[in-house]
Amino acid sequence: MTDSEPIHDPYAALREPDVRRLLTANVLSMMGMEMQAVAVGWELYERTNLPGALGLVGLAQVVPVFLLALPAGHLADQHSRKHLMMIGQTVMALAAVGLTVLSYTKGSIPLTYLCLVFTGIGYAISRPARWALMPQVVSPARLPNAITWGTSGMQLSNVSGPALGGLVIALSKGATTAYALNLCIGFVVLFLLAPITLHTAPPKVREPFSLSNVFVGLRFVRSTRLILATLSLDMFAVLLGGATALLPVYARDILNVGPSGLGWLRAAPSLGALTMAITLAHRPPLRHAGPLLLLAVSGFGLATIVFGLSTSFPLSLLMLAITGALDNISVVVRSTLVQMLTPDAMRGRVSAVNSIFIGSSNELGGFESGLTAQLFGPVASVVGGGIGTILVVLGAHFLWPELRQLRRLDQVKPAQISDRDESTLTASTPATSS
């Protein structure tokens, strides 16, 4: 660090009370979703013995994201992002009610998938607002630090949620209690969000709801090559390299560790990611972000291959932790880059595109893993996905040279907006809140 550079304060964003409230709400919400995901996977595999049933879990939740993400992004740029996040959280809580009742009564499996569809609807509504809300809560100078701590919080929830879910299933000998606990968490999240004060209000002059305005974020991402590159790389890496959907198969049939072991398998990637996120938060901004991103995703694919071939529980946990640590580098680079390049007036819509790229890739990756495991076996599915991830990195290296040339994220300048979209945004610039 040179004398001209300010001293890095790793806790700068956490000194703002509303930032702490929002981050805590995000941690608890994601923890509940992860706990529910463990419960759904274990219960459906127990009742069906079909890996394909696990893949359908992802498909049920990704369809609403595809259908609703872009309209929800438009709403997030025109209305209160906090209120939209609360609405989405309420829908997910209602879905948790349905899952609790169906699990307790051993109800219809198709109705279980219907509840998962409603979970996807709530996620699709809240995700653009959740992502775009942070810049309205934290002061601009502390935004990069808040994003880094946000990823830390996400990984903390991803560690605690699966571990807690596996423990609850093991102790209660069923998934019902896990669903009910997720429902209680949903009410706590709403309580935390309610008092948050935003720095900016929704625009006084709102854009009409039209296809052109809805697709503003998509046009911006397509024309901003650095955003397109990072989103595409992350999407295809997760789509091909994600083994999470098959963890119930590995826990029961390959590693023989039961539901508590499943919880730790689900938690291991996030434990590695949390360790990496805290490390990055205490370090100055990355100086070679692009090359580091490419190396991290390559390592993610390699660790996935080793996990797929492993029959040792400790080695499997280690490989999953490494995938999480390396994936967190990708998350921090992508999240910071997109926030820095995107004007606030379209953050909701760009977040919606991000949801489609990243959120849907997790669910579609689960569907792809379940389908290939059904056809070729779980080991071939996971190993093949890891190889595919490495090939995607090679493609990105040559297709987007600006990605490998990317250096410090805190020095990234806002991207240019097309004349067509700039005139639209100027007419609806958010007014400053009192």
C-alpha cells in the first residue's frame, strides 16, 4: 500500500445500522432457503428413490425466474425495493406453510412441486429488489465493502442452513420441522426489513410498463462486455459444474453418511466460500481481478472432478470447500463489477438479468445434473460437469480479452448507456429521500 492510498477499513459498511439489518435479513432468508432445500432433497429422494426427482426440484423453481425476473426488475426500478423484497419473502413463507403441511401429512408429491413453484415466484419477485436495495442503504463510498460483506453473509447462511437442515432432519426423523423452522425465519426477516430507511425514493415519474422498458437491463448487459463476460462465465460454470443437486445421492449411496452427512456436504462449499469472503474483506481491492477470476473458475472445475471421483467423506468435504472458496472469488468480482458499472435507475432490471443468468443456472444445473445422473450415473454427471467448466473458461479466455485484462475493481468507471435508454432513465431519475 502506498502513502497516497487510504487505510483500508474492513468493517466500514458494517458501521451503518441499516446495513447490518439488511445483511442480517439476507443471511436469515438464505439460511432458511438452504435449510428447506436440504429437506426437500432428502424427502423427495427418500420417497421416490429417483435422482431425476431431485432435478425436477430445480426445474420447478427456475420456471418462475424465467417468466417473472424481468418484469420484477422493472418493478424494482419503479417502486419501493424494500416493499417488493417483503412481498417476495411473504410468498416464500406461504410456500413454506404448504411444504410443512404436505410433509406432515405425507401429501401429494406433485403438490410439493407446486409449493416449490411458489417458492420460485417469491424468489423471482424479491431477488432483483434485494440486489438493488443495498446501494440505497449504504453510503456510496462503502458500497464495495458492503458487497464483499454481503457475499460473506450469503456464505454464512449457506453454511449454517444446510448443516442446520441436516441436523433437524436427523433429530426429528423427517423434513417437517425444517419446513416449519424456515417459516418462522421468514417472519423474523420481515421484522428486520420493516424499519430500514432508504437514501433514495422511487422515481416520481414512473416509466410505463412496456416490453421496451422491461428489456432495458438486458440491452445494457448485452452492450457492456465486461458484465456479459462475467455473467456468462459464472452461468455456464454453475450450470455444468454444480454437483449440489446430487448430494443426497452421494450422501446415501456413495459416501454412506446419512442426512447429517448430507447437511455437512451441503455446507462445505459455503464454509470454504465464507473463509474466502472474510479473507477478501480484510484485504485491499483485488489488483488482478480478471486473471484471478479465470483461474478461480478453472480450479472450481478441477475440484468438482476430484469430488465426483471421491469415495472418501473427508476428501469430498475438502473438495466441496475448495469449490466454494473459488466460487466466492467469482461472486465478489461479478457482484462488485456489475454494481459499479450499473446506474441506480436500472439496477433492478440488471439484477433481474443477473437472476436469470445466475439464479436460473443453479436450478437448471440441478435439473441437468439429475437428468445426466439418471442416464449415465452420478459420478459421470459430476465429472463431466467439471470438465465442461474448464472448457468454458478456455472459451471465455479467448472470447472476452477485456476480462483477462481487468485489474482493480474499485477503479472501474460506469458503463456508457445507449441514447435510447438514457432518455428513458433521465425521465425517471429517483428523487432523493428526506
